Amino acid sequence: MISVRERGTSCPAAKICFLWLALCGFHAASAAPSIRAAIAFVPAPADRINSKAIKEVCEGLPAAPCNPGTTRAWVGRGASIQDPIYLVDDSGPRLIALDTADPLDPTKSRSWDFSSYEHSISANEQENPRRLSIYPALYPVGTREYAVAIIRHFSEMYSGGGATFEIADFVALNSTGEGSMIYGSVPFSCNKMIRSCFAEKDYKDKLGNCHDTYTGSLRVNISSLPTLDPSWRFNWIQDGQATPFSVPYTQSLTSEWPVSFCEGGPVN
């Protein structure tokens, strides 16, 4: 299994920050079978691209500039010098794949801008409707394409506690700089703490352990098959228990959450 949820400072410590990706198959072909693995991002080394170079690339992008202050450079875990550098601009959000041979020439880059993306889950009245992010990983679709997870973030405050929730649309990247949703409204991660002591007896009985806590995260099993259907299988891991669930291909979960999602998910 490959952990792709080892993120930098963009993921608050209070949040559950683990997404596991298991590759459980291969596609049949006349040549030897091959498995397309997920690409887990790690910060790009400074000897490949630094903050000055990021600023120059952002300013020179042909379509629209990215914001150097909110743009981070990534590479695939275990990448070599021949593998591409990816920029993720959190203010968009936006993904930029730099040219492998000439990464500092922005005119040769490919870009996917999600600043106008309509997430399958609408923001509630208390949330910033533009609060979306791209999770730093690529997920294989079919034999050649990749998808990204577009995350909507929710937070809630309670008396003596609070919760954070992340919900993903998995969006396939196409050659025109656009994307098409393949799975929507997928529970991605959660962390919840609720006060459980209200009287002196509660404090005595619980020996001061006066909060109930819940954490959950997504596991995706991907079979690399020669088809447009990405053949993904979902498992929700919460407090050590795994719950398999399904999401209709190219559709969204539209009714009740199929898993506990930290005891109910965000309140709309």
C-alpha cells in the first residue's frame, strides 16, 4: 500500500491526514501486464525549482498567471530529474504540469484551472464558497489519464468541541485544460470532538476524559484496466473499522452518507 496523505503544512495537525491507495489489479494487454500507480506528491527539491523560479513561471503562464504566494511545487514521490514538476496554486485552485525537458518555460506547461469549478457539494451559508483545494496526488484513470481530488472543506464549532470535514470530487484531467467529474461527493476525511461531561458525576465517572472523538479517512482501491471506467472501490476507515461503499460512476452521492463520516458529516 502507498500512503499518499503525507502532506506538508497545508493540512492542519488537528485534521486526519491519511489517505491510502491500494493497487489491486492490472490491465491485460498483448505485452507484459503493467500497473499504473497513483502519484503521491512530495515537495519539489530546491535544486529543481525555487521560489524565484516559481514566481517567474507564474507570471509567464500564457492563459493567466498563478499566485506565487499560494503556489507550491511538487514532484511524485521517488521521482527522478526526468519526471515532471507540478505546481498547485491554492488560491485557484489550479494545477500546472511543467514541461519535463524545459520546466522553467511556462509556455510549454499544461494547466487545469478549477477556480470556476462547481463542486457537487455546495458551501453552506457559513462557509467560504471558494474554499476548495486540490489534494496533492494524481489518481490513474484508464490506461493513460489521471484524476485529481477537488476537496471542499467544512468546519463546525460546538460548545467544548468542533469538527472538520473534507468531501472530494474526483475529476479526470483532459488535454484541453478542463476536467470531468468521475466520482462526486465522496467522504474524504473527518475529525470530530464532542464534549461529553456536563455534570460533576460525568467528570468523576470519566476520570476527566470528557470528550468523545472520531476520526475517519478514505481508502481507494484502484484496478488499472484498459477502459474509461476507472474501476475504483472505496473503503471508509473510521476508528479502526473499515466500511466498503460505492459511488455511481460519473455521478455524486446525493442522499444520506453511506458511512458514519464522524457520526453524520457536516451540517448543511
